[in-house]
Amino acid sequence: MPKTSARLLSLLSLLQARRDWPGALLAERLDISPRTVRRDVDRLRELGYPIVAFKGPDGGYRLDAGTELPPLLFDDEQAVALAVALQIATASGAGIGEAAVRALATVRQVMPARLRHRIDTLQVTAVERPTSRQAPQVDSGVLLTLGAAVHACEVLRFDYAPASPAASADAAASTPAPTPASASSSSSSSSSEGGGDRLSPVPPRRVEPHHLVTWGGRWYLVAWDLDREDWRTFRADRITPRIPTGPRFVPRELPGGDVATFVAAKFRGADGSGDWPCRGEVILAKPASGVAQYAHDGVVEALGPERCRLTLGSWSWVGLAASIGRFDADIEVVGPAELKDAFAQLARRYTDATPDGA
């Protein structure tokens, strides 16, 4: 039989792995008697772990939620995963960077020397993608409020700030995004419409919150707008929740079937299918290996040593033509006709931009 301390750690690890454990199964897994299981459970209770017993044919034990956080037990892989997660939390946009640094220091301090060495050698620096404007941080309290409303399926009321001080409060939610960079603004500013004079009070939004998601360094709330009777995507950094929350609701089915498909379609300016609104096919005079690494979600098919077929999507036909032009290769347009027209339009623009005689 293992020593008491090792046995207690094994018991605690099992209790953390699943909600309910029959006493007989715990005894079998630990290779001890049911009486020893009861004694070890009592020892863990004395150390502050809220372990409750449940009755029935398979009566056993459950690690319950307590009012204080007792010592936690992590295996080696969990400890490394926790350390990595805390190091990249600064780039999450959730406003928890300082708290994550403190938490990592606390976890590291109580780690065994062998694990502490592994963590010290695994130094991760979270580098955000360079942008013209830094993604705003969201107050962690706001995220907790939004997450609680999503979890409880309760109607949420909140004030929604304009995208900028000069932004109009009555921006139309149905206006499509003209560029991928502004797609998030379009999707989120869909909640800015209020109607009337911008100086008049704007009533709070009333929504059924369904999902809290992160995309491109920003946090968004996906919700059904009760006043506009449509799905909306709100930027969390512009939300000021009002309390209390409203009545409970039955969750609706998202267009596209799941939140990932829905959000991707929103930011692509698509019609809900999840695909790009414009998709075309071309043949490039370039090896497939040189195209595939920059094609993102495009499909590349090799046609020979120096030729390949590229199927790619974008938010507009002109935008698609410009994206294909970045590969710096001769282009043969397979279709559709809209893509051919877009290339002709770009050619005219580039010609007009060339000084006479150049």
C-alpha cells in the first residue's frame, strides 16, 4: 500500500478528474479498502477540501465547490499547460495581464524543483499581430458579467458606445463591410443604430446573449437583438452592462449551425453560409509550393512544375483580384465572369495611376 501522503494525492487527483466517484471504485483504483478510503477522505476534509458523500447503490464521494480555494493538484502536463496559458494571457485582450503574471509567480513558487526548472526553460512571449490601432482591453468584470448572462440564459441590457467619438449613433446594422479590416467594425457596429438625433438619449440594448467569443484580439458578444429581431455581434469593449439582468430565455439556433461558422461568416461579409461572398478560380504561372503557403484558406492544385490552379475567396470581386495579384505571376482567369471584370477594372485603375510617358 502506498504511503499516506502519496495515497492522499492520488485520491485527490481522482476526485478532481470527474464529478462523482463510487466508494468501491475509488478503493479499486487505489488498491485499498473502502474503510481506508473513508479515512483518507476525512483527512482531505481536515486539509480544507470540501468533499461530500452521496448515498445510493453506488454511494461515494464528490469534490464540491467551497468558499475558499484549497491547494490544487496538477500532474506534470497540466502544470506546463497552465504556465503556458498564463504567459500568453497578456495577448488575450481580457485585461488580465497583471493578474496572470501574479498567478504564474504563485504557481511557480509551489511547484516541485523538477517542474519549476521545466517552466523556467519554457519562456513564452506573446506577440500580437501589428496593426494600425492596438486592440482595446476589456475589463474582466464586463467579461464575467457577459459570461454569466450567457451561462444563465438571461436577457441582458447594456449601453453600447459608438466606435469612435465622431461615430453616429444611428449607423445601419445592415451595411456590409467594405474591407476585411473593417469587417469587425461592421459586424459590431450593427448594434449602434438608435435612430433619431444623436443628442437624444439612446435606449439600452436588449439582447438574448448566446456566446462570448474572441476574434483577432478582440472580444465579442453574439446575441439575438430583441428590438431589431436579428442576430448581432457586439464588441465587448464598448459594452457597459446594466443590472439586473432580465428574464430567462430558451436559446435560439444560430445561423450556420455553430458559433464558429456564424462569426466567420459575419467577418467575411457572407450571407450566413460561412463561405466568402465572392469566390473565383485562376491558373497561376507559379509552382504550387510557392502559392500554397500564402493562400490561407484557398485551395491550390499543382498543374505542373511551374503552374497551379488557385481557388480563393474574398469580400469583393475587386478585392479578390487584388489578392491574386499579390502572387506576382502571370494569371489566367478560369471564372467566373465577375472576376474577369474585376481584373479589367483594376487594370484601368493602375493605368490611370501611371504618369503619362512613364
